[in-house]
Amino acid sequence: MDRLELQKLRDLPIEEVAGRLGLRVTRHKALCPFHADHHPSLSFDARRNTFRCFVCDAHGGVIDLVMRCLNLDFKEAVRWLSEGEAPPPQAPIGAAERTSRQPAADTRRTAFSASRYEPYFQNPTLSETARHFLFDERKLDPRVVRWCQLSSWQDRQGAEWLQIPYRDADGRLVGIQSRRLKGGGDTPRFRFPQGSICSIYNLPVLARLKEHDELWITEGCSDCWAMLSSGRRAIAIPSATLLSPRDKELLRLLCALTDNGGLSFHMYPDQDLPGERLFLQLRDIIPSLQHHQLPPGCKDFAEHYLRQRS
């Protein structure tokens, strides 16, 4: 990779990259993933495109953030940013934290083992912590939780995790994202099994679409669950700037359906600059994408959905 391409990666909006890494950025701040943080202490400087934690003093730029969050070396972080692929895992699901990371070459050769993880989702179970998060905090429709096959597990350190399966349009399991709900100390909030492809979420919904249906595009799983719970068909993307060529091509194919009077595409962009930038980038791929404005004071659709339910 030449210097110009490397600089383009360094210039990616750091708050969007943080969102792809699972950090929820609000007013340029987020919970720091590098220590047990209960009040947002990780600060982002959009002008300088940097981050700094004022508690543990973690700091750096876009590539540094990826390296630290995903425990990658420089070359692996650059590859992850340039290709938009899922990161190597911090540990296999249900296993203890590794004391040392496997060499990058070995990780890349390891394919995702769908047969190994599929049984977790045949009869998914939820802990009380997971049920409180999904039904009390997020107020999701139980039918949506069943459709998405969300489940939970507890690791050897006692941390509780929500397991989020990613499937392709034919329903095949292609990746898993584990979100930490409770415990775990300063471990990263998200984990991915080896070879996971966690890009466009909820692709199986495409098989249920009919002519002239609306398809809503959200950013992240939480917004997608809220959109589904509101009775809409929805998919989720992590960030348009980090979409892989494969995902962009899929969106273009979906867009082609509208040329024959098919689907219509809709989006509630987040109420911030990255959200509006994301909408504009997606509209370059889907020119017919319709913009919907969130009510004042609502940062994203999940928050809007909660207000409607209260």
C-alpha cells in the first residue's frame, strides 16, 4: 500500500470507524473500551481525527484505534480498514481470553465454522441480564428477538454476552458478533469468532419482501431491532465508508429492483454529522434512498422508538 492510500485510511472519520468497532459515540464521547469505564471518558477530536481517554491515557489516530480495539498489529489494522472485513476474534465463543494472539497469516486462513456455532441458535436461550437488556431497556418485540435468533452466554470469567448471528440472504450463518452485557472488566465490548463476516445485518428479511415493499436501512443492530419492532422491514450496515465491495454490489442489486417499480428505500439518519454523511454516501449507491427526519432531541431511531413506547 502506497503513502496516498495509507493517508486515505488515516483520514477516515474516526467517529465512524469507532461506530464500526462497536463504540457508541455521543457528542464526541464514548465509553472507553480499554478500561472499566462507567462514564464516557473516551473523547474524539473530529478536527484532528484523533481519540484520547482522559482516564487511562489511551490515544492516537484511526489506525491506532483499530489496533487497540481489535488487538491487531499495524498491517492487520490497515487491512481491516481497507477491506471492511470482520476482525479476527479476541477469543473463541465460550473460551477464556487468549494470552497471546495467533499469527496474522494463520487467522486469515481460518474459515468461519458455521456447523460449530449453528447449534447455539437452533434453540436460543437468554439470561435474565439479556432479557432485561432486550425487553426492559430496548423494549423490543419478542417476535423480533426470535426472528433474529438472539441468545446469550457466560464466559469463564463470569462476563455475560449477547450473541448476534449474521446470516446471508439465503439464511446461512456467516458470522457472529458477541456484545458484552455484564462483567468482563476492561475486555473489549465486542468479540467475533474466527472468519466471521459481520457486515450487512438481517439479510434473510430480503426473502420476505414483496413488490412495492419498503426496505429501511439502519446503522447498527440496535437500530435494526427497533425498526423491526416498529413493524418495518429493515437491514443494518456498520458504516458506508467501510462497506466491502461485495456489500456495495449487493446494495446496487437491490437498488436495481426499484427500476421495475419494486422496492423503495428509506432511512432515518442519526442526528449528527456522521449520520448525515452516511446517508449521502449511501445515496450515491441507492439514488432513490428517501430521507426521513428524526424528531428533535432523538439521536437515532432506537431512541425515537423508545420514546414512542414510553
